[in-house]
Amino acid sequence: MPTETIVTFPMPSPDCGAIGGWFQWAQALLQHTRRPTVILVMGDRLAIGTIRASKASSLSVPHDGAIVGFDDIPLTA
């Protein structure tokens, strides 16, 4: 049975708040040797970038992992 752990990953620079910048950060995270099963980000735009990076890495959300963001922007409603 696998052991559950919480892995932290360095946050991107402050100018990475746009969807495209977060995409690059998420790609690096998803290539980590211990790819996460859940990614919690601090906003819907960041979640969108992370979902796009998952799809670009041929990962299925939510089958291969869950992505959680929050702030209720219209695009995610």
C-alpha cells in the first residue's frame, strides 16, 4: 500500500499569476518523480493553467489527479 505524503514544490515568481506562467510551473511539477495526485492552487486562473499543463502532459483530470482552485471566476462557473 502506498504511503501518502504531502510534497511541497517551490512557488513560481510573483509575475507568474497569469494562466500561461502557471502552465510552465505546473509542467515542471507534473514532471517531478513523485507526481502529485492532488494539486491545490490559490485561484481559479492558476487551476486553469495547471489543468492545461496536465492535458499537455497527456494526463487526465480527474482520472490521473485532481486540481483544486477557488475564487469563482466566471470562466469556471
